Amino acid sequence: MDNSRKIVSVNKNRDFQLTFKKGKSIVNSAFVCYIRPTRRHVNRLGIVTSKKIGNAVRRSRARRVIREAFRQLEPELRAKYEQRYDFIIVARGKTPFMKSTRLYGLMKNLISEKLGS
């Protein structure tokens, strides 16, 4: 598997709002994840880090850790599910202090559980 693939981002506010409103949500201590099916041919990732997370350094770390965990998970999602999704991940207070491998494990379990493996 090629894990160096570029992650496609959710960029438009409209897409974020639609996913928040119509998507399924998964909540745990590390992050909140909203998932919405899409007609696109790729899974997309949007990351939200509010100032509650901490200063710019912590928010940036949270984004990096989430992005890396998703980069590891994405090939499995592509292989396992024909449907493509938009994922919006909202960082929480613990996120900047976690390793990407731990976050990957949490994402894998919760997302596959929610999508009905």
C-alpha cells in the first residue's frame, strides 16, 4: 500500500456545514468525527481546531497528528468501502498530546464501527 498519497481536503464552508448538519457523528475523548457519504471519487478530510485546543503550536500539532492518522487509514477505507465519504474531524483538548499511531487506532475502530464493517 502506498501511504504517501496526498489527502484531499474539504475546503468549502458549505461542505463543512452540510457534514455537520447531515452527517453521522462519532465522539470520543480525542476527537469528534462527522461522516457524510459523497458522490466524489475520493475520501476527503476536513480538520477543525478551535482556540480551546491551545496556542498556534498546539493547534498545528493537532492538525498534523490527525492528518497523519487519516493518511494511514485512508487506503483501508478505499479498499473496504465502495462508497466515498467526507470526514470532518474536530480536535479536542487531548489531541495535541497524542501520537498519530494511537489516534489511528481510535479512528480505525470507531469509523469502521460507525460505517458498519
